[in-house]
Amino acid sequence: MVLKINLKTFQNIKNRLKEEIHILSQYKNILQAYAKTNYDLSKYKNLGCIALIFPKKYKNQIWIFKEMIETKIKYKIDIYISNFDRKKVVALVFYDKRFDKAIDEEIFKKGTIKIELPEEYLEKTFEESIIFIEQKKKIIDQKLLSIDKKIEAFIGENFCFLKGVEIFCNDRLDELKILQNFIESKHLVVITGWIPEKKI
């Protein structure tokens, strides 16, 4: 049905935009964590980069993880750790992109969620990256407002039909709920429900 497809399309676009804002916020938090250090991340711009965020109590285990990865891929990787917040740390892992799959497999085994940091953020200064992220978030916010207006207009134009569908669905649900209203014993059966007046 066209109405259903249009509403679903709007909702899918909205969900994608919200996810993008969430990801941009994560990038910003990671970059802010590293801005407090003196690491020069720009030298890694041609390498793959992932951020691993985990509780501080597991901070030392990242070096075990590093050793396991290097043993598996027979290649050195670089890791920098910084405080993410009061309870968590973030580790930036830099590696040759040829080993994407092998590193993914190791991360998946540990049940860790990774965040891929795009190359474009390593090429910019911290200030440039933050401005870039904030600008992208503003553009997405504007798109979300536009989508909300389209959804409102769509519902307004099709209100009667949508209301009819809602009434039909509620009536059908009431019919199905009647099955829950059966009362019975060894000598008695009582059924409660409803019937159109003209069929009494």
C-alpha cells in the first residue's frame, strides 16, 4: 500500500539521520578525549583506525589484545589510550587496512563494539574536526525538521483514511480479545462479547 510505504520511507530516513547524529557525537567525544593528550594522530591518516571504548578496570588488557592481534597478523599495530570519562577509557587502534577482517574477527570474539574513525578526522586539526562535526550535525537537524514536517503533512492529507484504518484495526483486536473473555466450569459456559444490533 502506497501510504504504508511512504510512512515507512519517512521513518527509515529519520532513523538513519538520528543514527548519523549519534555516530558524530561519538566521534566528537573520542576526539575530545585525545585532544587532552599530545598524540600526533595525523601521521596515521593512511592507516585504518578504530576506537574501542571500555571500562577503566580493563585498561591493562588492551596490551594483551595488542599482542594477540600482532601474533595473528604478523604485523605491528599502534595503540593509544586516553580517558573517555570518569568510568571509561578509549583506545585508538591504528593498523594496516589489509588486516581489517582479521582484526574485526578478534574484536568480535571479545564482544567489543568498535567505532571506525574516518580518515578525514585524522587529516584535520582537532578544532577543524569539531567544527566539521558540529556543521554536519546542524545540517542533519535541519533534515530531521524537514522530515517531521513531511510526516505531519502526509498524515494531515490522509487523516480520514488513517483514522479508518485505526478504527478497523481496533475493532479486529476487540474481536480477537473476546476469546480471553470465556468463563467456564463443569456445568457452565458463559461467553461475553458484542454483536451488531441489526443481527441480534
